Amino acid sequence: MTNRYETVFILTPVLSEDQAKETVKKFTAYISNGGAKIHHEENWGLKKLAYPIQKKSTGFYYLVEFEAEPTLIASLETEFIRDERVMRFLTVKMDKDHVAFAEKRRNKSKKTA
Amino acid sequence: MADDIRYLAPIQIETKKDKYCWFKKAGIKYVDYKDADFLLRFVNEQGKLLPRRVTGTSVKFQKKVGQAVKRSRHLALMPYVTDMMK
């Protein structure tokens, strides 16, 4: 049984563009190696935080949408905790309304781009 | 002799403005936590959630709004505490 998940994580602004890209690659590779299918990836770039986290006021935001076994999530989250470059992360299980919304949002952003 | 009280100007009777659930009317089924600008209308200036009696949201969606705001705060898209947000 697989579920759809959506993960947003924030990387420290200390990293250079290349380092940030490398970190993102590490996690997307981790997800796909865990037998998950990645549906969508989105880079929000360097954004200002609403409040400081670890004394930083900005962060690289990245969103991944994927379909995976529930067992993968726990290991993915420990991987996030272990990595010092990740400041925050949030994984959400998507229900069917959420999936529909995400698809609509994607189409909309594609049209404007 | 007229007993009834007469007013010079017509008195203003307060009429209740009909509140409605914004989500039900717009046909929105999912409340997005990534859209902080949208969620701004359900919090006050301090960033606290507004009660249902103020916004008119239905129980079903108030729950979802609450959840979305909390997720949004966790990801630093919205502040936990602030002043003069709007």
C-alpha cells in the first residue's frame, strides 16, 4: 500500500547554491532509492523566514511530492534530523482533495511560466 | 393626545449581516498551508486564529484552517507571535 506524501524542507542559508543543490539531490535520491515515485519537485529558492530559526533569518525552501510506502517516512525523517544542513522539515500525507489541489496548482504555475 | 413617541430621524435598527462559510461558497475543498497570504484573513494582527463567530467559517473548515495555520507556522511561513501583522 502506497500513500502520497508531500515534504517541504528548509536548508540553512550558509550553503552556497551548489551545496544546496547537492543536499536536495541527496534527499531526492534517498526518496527514490527507497522505492518511491517522485511526482513533483519545486524549488522556492531563498526565502525570508517569518521568525528566526537557529539564528538565521532566511532559508532555502524545497518541496517534493512523492508516492511511497509508509515505512519510508520514518527513515526519511531520521535522515532529515541527522543532517545539519536541514533546519526544518514537514511531511504531510495527502488526501484526495489535496492531490487534486496540487495538480491544479501545478497546471496554473505551468501556464504562467 | 398622541401617546406614541415620535422620532425626528428614523432610528437605525441594527440588521445582522449574514455570515457564511467562505469555503463552502467558493467550493474550496482543501486549505493550503503553503499559501500564507491566504491564511492571513483567518488570523488577527497578532497572528492568532480568529474564532468562527467572527469569520463565519463552518466547523469542518475551521478545523482545516487551524491545521493549515499550524503547519504554516512550523515552516516559518507565518509567525507564531507578532504585532502589527496586517
